[in-house]
Amino acid sequence: MDTGFSPYDPNGSDKEGDESRGPRLRDISFRMMVPNIITALAICAGLTGIRLAFEQRFELAVAMVLLAAFLDAIDGRVARLLKSSSKFGAQMDSLADIVNFGVAPALVLYAYLLDHVKSFGWIAAMIYAIAAALRLARFNVMEEEGVKASWQADYFVGIPAPGGAMMVLLPVYLGFLGVEPGTFFAYLATAYTLLIAFLLVSRVPVYSGKTLGQRIRRDLVFPLMLVIVLYVALLMTFTWETMTATTVLYLVSLPFGARAWRKRYGAHTAANKTE
């Protein structure tokens, strides 16, 4: 039946009579669908986290947000591994990030703590969610422009949305560790939420680690594996202590990443002037 709409094309180039168009619906392989399925599961995790928060099951709610972050971290890698990257998948992943790293953490934090200060907490939660959306939109635009030196790929402009979601939940981790979620703590958490929102939309260079580990010296392979296993073991055994320490270390590392950027940028600018 002719519906008047073009069939699904993962790369958005399905025009009548265009020989370069992508595969039609009947030709889409399961391999092409796998990354999108992972992204859909990440959205399910983020939305389930919101539901669990309103049911006062906060530990599971935070776990769902962290699971969404994990799924987000692997969907792009799976797409590249299976050679199934597509424009559709990129757009879906970006929209999923707004839910998982903007809306879900804001609502979980509000339900757990920020509602103690009523409107102030709600405003902070909204500002954080909007900042996450702005951060993702800016990232997409910068990726499309693609005009930057190769070394600049090692850095984000502002903290990434998954990192923001991990950090903004720090007051919740502290609550799980015994900090009383009272009014004073809620005001501190409100100010902290605004700080993370600012870091999302700031132009602070943040080390991305994208190229870290692409090539590893043979003598460092086993020690690195042991460190990873140790971190996962700590995360599974002392979950909230490990998440608190990870968040604090990430915050502490930001000035060092910015300083490294300035050094490399200065050297890059000086090299261009001498050419």
C-alpha cells in the first residue's frame, strides 16, 4: 500500500530515482538495528529510573540512570564494530541523551532531595535539564562542522552530558552514605546542581580520553586489566563510596585538563605562526 511516505532509510537519503539511496525496509539487516535497540534500551532505563524515583526506590532509580549511561557508552562502539553507523542512529542517540542525562537525573535528584526547598529545587532541576539539552545541541553542531586539529579530539568543550549526569547525582550518593537529606543539605545540593549546569554549557576544555587506550604498551596490558577489575569490584561492593570518589576525582581533574589544553593550544598557535 502506498502511504505517500518514503520507506525507512537509516541514512536519510531515500529519494525516488536516487541510485545512491540506502536500503529499503525489507533490506534492513538486524546488524543495522542492534545499535538502535541498545539506544532504545537506554531510554527505557532512564524512564524506569524516573518511575522508581517517584516510587521512593531511589537506589534502583540511580542504578537505572547509571545503566543508561553504560548503554550510551557502548551503543556507538557497537555501531562502529558492526559497521552499522547511520544518521538515524546518531539522531536517536542524541535525543536519548536528553532523556537519560538531562531529564532523568534532574527528576531523580528532585524527588530525592531538591523538593525539600520547593520552587528553588525545581528551578535548579529545570536549569540542569535545559543545560544538558544545550550541551548536546552544541556538541552535534560542532561534530557537523568538524573543523579542528586532530589533537583537539582529546577534549570536550564543557563536561559531557553523561559526566554531568554522574556528577549531578553526588548529593544522592552522599545521602545513601548517611548524610541527612534535610533542608540545609537541599540548599547546598541546589547550588551544586546549578554549578554542574554551568559546567555543561561552559567552554571549559575537558579531557575526553577518546584516544587513551587506542595503543597500549604490552607491559601495561595486565596492570591495566587489574586496575579495571579492581574498579569494577569496588563499584559492585562499595557502590556509593566508589561513585562518590569517582565524582570527586572527576571534578578535581577538571583544572588539570584545562591547563593541559592551554599548553597544547599555545604550542599549536606558536607552530602556526612560525609556518
